[in-house]
Amino acid sequence: MLSVKIAGTGWYLPERRVTNAELEERLGIAADWIARATGVHERRYVTNETSVSMATEAAQMALAEAGIRPADLDAIVFASSAPQQAIPCTATFIQRALAAPDGASTCFDINATCLSFPLALHTVAHLVASGAYRRVLLCSSEPASRSLNPAERESVALFGDAAAAVVLTPSAEGERSCLHHALFETYSSGAELTQIRGGGTLHHPNDPATTPDMNLFQMQGPAIFKQGSRLIEPFLERFFASLPWKRDQIDAVIPHHASRHALDLLTRKLGFTSDQIVDNLAVRGNCVSASIPLALAEAVHDRRIQRGHRVLLVGTAAGLTLGALALIF
Amino acid sequence: MLSVKIAGTGWYLPERRVTNAELEERLGIAADWIARATGVHERRYVTNETSVSMATEAAQMALAEAGIRPADLDAIVFASSAPQQAIPCTATFIQRALAAPDGASTCFDINATCLSFPLALHTVAHLVASGAYRRVLLCSSEPASRSLNPAERESVALFGDAAAAVVLTPSAEGERSCLHHALFETYSSGAELTQIRGGGTLHHPNDPATTPDMNLFQMQGPAIFKQGSRLIEPFLERFFASLPWKRDQIDAVIPHHASRHALDLLTRKLGFTSDQIVDNLAVRGNCVSASIPLALAEAVHDRRIQRGHRVLLVGTAAGLTLGALALIF
């Protein structure tokens, strides 16, 4: 148990709303099929926003809520699959956009695709609990729409853009807030089920053999769901075996918004009630690494999650990685 | 002080040696200028190797030395600026290439450009010391030559390709090995001094406005050296103020091989003797995030570094980030 606290949360949504009707008109994907197949009714798309600009807006909101100035941060972590550019790391640009002073913080990026946020939270919580850092900003930002393949209707229908951020500090004396326990397991037999094959050194952007398709999202939805739904039940058994909470004692379950089917599993098969689940899929879509911190931040601001609540973050990521993290908010 | 141990080290160098004479012939950059300006006489370039294949070779060597099977790992961390592809994270592909079993390890990437290795080592050491992970593989792999701009002679002359890996475990009872102290500071006023502007979401590979130049390395050598050399002296003062070692008590200094001038600073201005410094710049070049773990691994295998030795990892990274980490090997 790590004595750390989410001292502030924030998010950013691009102004541009994209409805199913727009997708039907633009791409010929039937609006009612989208709603039925994915559960998404609208999502946001970036126009001029970038990974860094969205992260910075979310960070400013989280810092204001925490009452912490950018100058007080000693680490800035970009927890995302969508870097601004190849070099340097994206957290560096967030330091600058926040006008956080030169030299006052350490900047680095952590990437575990859709589970980047809980994985980074678990990782960094150890450094905050030990005193290596005292005030850490974690940002997840995803302009997913930039990498969607219009020919792959399931992913086009599913994904949206967003950013979210939290400020992590030690808990003060007498505060119950803590990070309880986390578990992450990667099943690389599923590595090709969700991919952007380009964007790295294997299919370099300047390589004439790199095709535009390689730089776009590619998802084998049914195969991922099959692998994920087979693995998640025993995974959660293992996770709860080390946790002194029963499932019905959890106040809020924040799932990764992988898909409608993935969310339905939580109540259909995994022992949670729909009251426990924070679900904004219909209006946000799957926002990759931003999904979990966005749902968390919105639930905190709606007072759906309050201090002392038992919160579970849970989901799957490209990899295939399964993850769960329990905290007292 | 964290009671962790580097239980094994390994590296991989591409077979293809590239001499200054070859660069002179191919690119018209005078061989004697390269040697004089950069201190590099030869470097390696990938042919068919990839970020993942090099990391896997280095990992197998480190695992064999540690006497640890891939199945025993509970985390695999890719600490590098050069992912294999945009999604999923590169550590996932290393799990599979090592035939490490599905589900037995957590896979994620950490990026702090040239300081990715010491930053990831410091981060993960907290999780090993707390028992969250027991046996972690850290890999840094950089096919830098894929992103060099032939028109920028200083960086073409300087960079080489390599990978290196370590296995991190808790220290056994009675072992002195530990991670003592680390400090990282990012000065984002220098963010544009070392860049690859493409390869992310800002200048997407499919964006018609993304030019080939944007996907290549761009370095303002003199400006970086000016900023870095001004900052490194007070930075090391702060670092040593929290460390119970004097500079002359350090058995081996492993610098990031940023450039000849950067290495010369260590003896000229920063109070170290040339005997203390592990310097393979002449035959390896600057291997980005692989430079520090490569020099460490080669020094361990040469018995230049032995158990109980006091080791300092130190350097600068694009960002601009300064970093130093003290450990007892």
C-alpha cells in the first residue's frame, strides 16, 4: 500500500464533435450500425490541437484543482501511446507549454498503449511514496483520429480524441488516500491484434517500402475480444486474491473504454453491477490511453467519485496487456 | 538507497562496421575532420537488424549472465527513444522474441531519449526494491543510422547503432550492490536543439506537409554543448551534495557518449581523471540510449567494473535533460 494521493484531476476535449450521422455522410458507414456495434454516438476529433496542447490544457486544470503551481512539480510524465514527435520525449514539451521552470522537473514518457495511465500511476506512485519525487504530473493525450483508417469501419466508429491529467502527491497525515495494489500482465501472442505498424524504426516514415496504411490503426476487434474475454476472468481472480476488498465493496470501476462488448463483460461476466461502472463510451468513444484518466476526472468533477471512495481502474491494452489497479481516492 | 543489483549485462553490435573512410567516400565528409571533430573512428550500422532484434540479442546475453530464464522475468522495459512501431509498445515484441511466456511479465516502454537507461533504471529500481517486481529486464536499442540526415555532417559522423540490456534483481542478503542516488533535471528551453520533428502525431507520416527532413535527426551541436557545459557543473555539485562519495572515490564513470567535447569536460572541468572514465566513443560513436548501458556492459565483461565498485552514470539527453545515477555494482 502506497501512501499517495491524486491531488487534482483535469481533462481536455477537442471542440469538434463528430456524430455518427457525420461519419455516415462522410464515410458511408451507417449511423445505426455504429451505435449498435460500438455503443458510440459521438466522439471528439482534434482540429488544431496536438498531443502537447491537449495534455497541457488537461494539466492546467489538474494543477489548479490541486492548488499546485507548475513550478512546484518535480516530475512530468507523459503516459500515452501518441508522442508529439520522435525526439525529444513529449513530457519535455509539456514542461515548456506549462511554463514550468527549466531544471525544476524531470520529464519522461511511459508507454503501455491503452493502459499507459494506470501503469505509469503505479510506477510513479512508488517514487512518490519513497520521496524520490514529491509532486508529479501525469498526462495522457491521444489525437487518435490522426491515425484512423477510413477503410476499417470498426475502429473509425470507435475511437475519439481526448487528454486527461492528474497530479500525484504523498498523502498527508490522517488522509486515507492510497494506491492499494496493481497487476499488469502482457500476452504478446496478441501483439498483432492491435497495431500501428509504422511510426517507429521498423517501417521508417522515409522508407519507400512504408505504405500509408502502415501508419494507420489496424485492429482485429473480434480476435482481441476473444483473447481479452478469455483472459480477464482469471486475471481478476488473481488480482482480487491479493486485495482485501470484495467486488461489491468497490465504489467506482473505471474501465478502459475498449468497446461496448468489453464494457458489457464487467456486468455480464465479471461480477460488477452497472451502478459501479463509470461509462462515458457513448459520448467519448475509446480515447486510447486518455480513456481511463478522462473517465476518472469527469467522475471526480461530477462528485461520482469522492475522497475515501474505493476505485478500481481496469482494462486491456494493445500488447495484449491486462491491467488492474485499486486505489482509495 | 535501494537494495537492487544488476545481475547481468549484455549488448549487441550490428556486424556492419562503418569507417570514417567509408563516410568520406559515400558522403564527401573528410575522414580526418570526422576523427578530429567527433573523436569517432568507426561505428556500426544496422543492415537487417531492428530495434527489437538488437534488444533481444542483448537481453539473451544479460539473462544468460544473470542465470535467469525469460520465463522468470516479471517485467520487460524498453528504455529507448527508438520504438519498433507506434503501437503496441516495443517491450511487448521483446517478450515474444525472447519466447518469454504469455502473461508472465508486464511490458512497457520508458523514453527519456539518451538518458532513457539510467532514468528507467532509477524508476524500476524502486519497484524492485519494494517487491512489486522481482526480476526486470531493461533493454535499450537504437538503430540511429535509420534517421541520420546525410546533409548534417556532425550528426552523421557522430552516431552509431547498438543495443544493451541489464537484468535487475533485489540484492541478496550480505551483498553490497545497491542503487545509491539519482538526479534528473529537464531544461525544456533546449527542446529544439536535438530533434526528430516527425515520427509522432504532430507531423504524422501520412500528412502531406511532413517532409522527409522532418523524419531525420537534427542537432545544433555547438548550442547543445554550450547549454550542457554551462549546466552540468552546478548540476553535479547538487548531485554530489546528496552523495556520501567524493569524486575521486568513484571507480568507474560511465558517461553518455554525447560527443568528444562532452567527454573531455569530465576531466577538463568536472573533476574526474581519465582513468575513471569508460570511453568507447572512438569505436562505438554516440549510440543514443544504448551508449550508457553498452559502455557499462562492455566494462563489466572486461572486468574493468567488478562487484562492489562505485559506478557513476552521467550525461545529457535531448530535452535538454541532465542526469546522474550512483550505484554500487
